Amino acid sequence: MSAPTLRTERLILRPHGVQDFDDVAALWADPKVVKYIGGTPNSPEQSWARLLRYMGHWQAMGFGYWVVCDRDSGAFLGEVGFANFRRAVNPPLPDVPEAGWVLATKAHGRGLASEAVACIHTWADQMQNWAQTVAIFAPEHAASQQVAAKQGYQTCGEATYFDDQILVMSRQKSASV
């Protein structure tokens, strides 16, 4: 299975391809982008593995991540989606899809994360039978926590991941969907 293409007013969410490597590598090498996501820029090798993991997730799980593109120009703006990374989080996360998003610095502060995250949750509510999803954040990453809250995520606890404290948020599927 490949990711479906989704559209919003300003964005196109499309499947990843190997042609996205340069953009993925640049995104994950930006210190401003990774400040709250581990804090260390990724090497090209790490970005290549990430790209392949994203592509393979759709094949193995029937869900995954999308490339976020500007609807008018087609420019790469970031990535958004759901995954099951089987993270070594303590205490463990529930065995449910984990939502995540990351946008290039040129896309920050314009409401694009909220638009993309709303789009994938609409897709999930219509196409998947998930009662719950989770998301994890650095406790100081207030902007992403606000994006999550707009989709109904609520803080449900703290955990440790790679010796870092993380905030765990959970979203229950609306009964009306």
C-alpha cells in the first residue's frame, strides 16, 4: 500500500519517494528543526534510513508518513503522519499509532502544521478504526503541544526516551465519527 494523496487549502500531502532524499536530509540536518526532536541534527545516512522507514511503513502497516508540500509551488515543507516505531519508552506507550509532524523552518509560524495535522486526523477518523492515537513531545515544545491539543490530544503522562523526559499526549476517536 502507498500513501494516498491528501489536499488542504494550502497543502498537498503525498507519498515519499527516493527523490525526496535531499529535502529530507536538509530538513533533519537543520538544528532549528531538531531542537525539540532529540536535539542533534541527523546525518545523511540517518535521513536515508528515515526515508526508507517512512516508505516501508505504508507497506507493512497500511499507514505512515506523508510529505507536506506547498499546494501552489510544490515546495517540500516537511513531513506528517502516523507510525508504530516500537520506541523503547519507559513506561511503554500503548500499542496504538503515534502521530508526528515536522516542518522546515521556512514553514514555521504560518499555521501549516495545524492544517496538515488536522488533515491526517480527518483521514484517520474516516479510513482507520483507531480508538486512540498518541503523540510524544519534549516538555518545552509548546508549539507542537498546541497543534496536538487542537486535534483533541490531552496530556496523559510523562515518560523517558533515550534518557530524556518526554510528554505523552493521547487522543480518543470521537464517537460521532
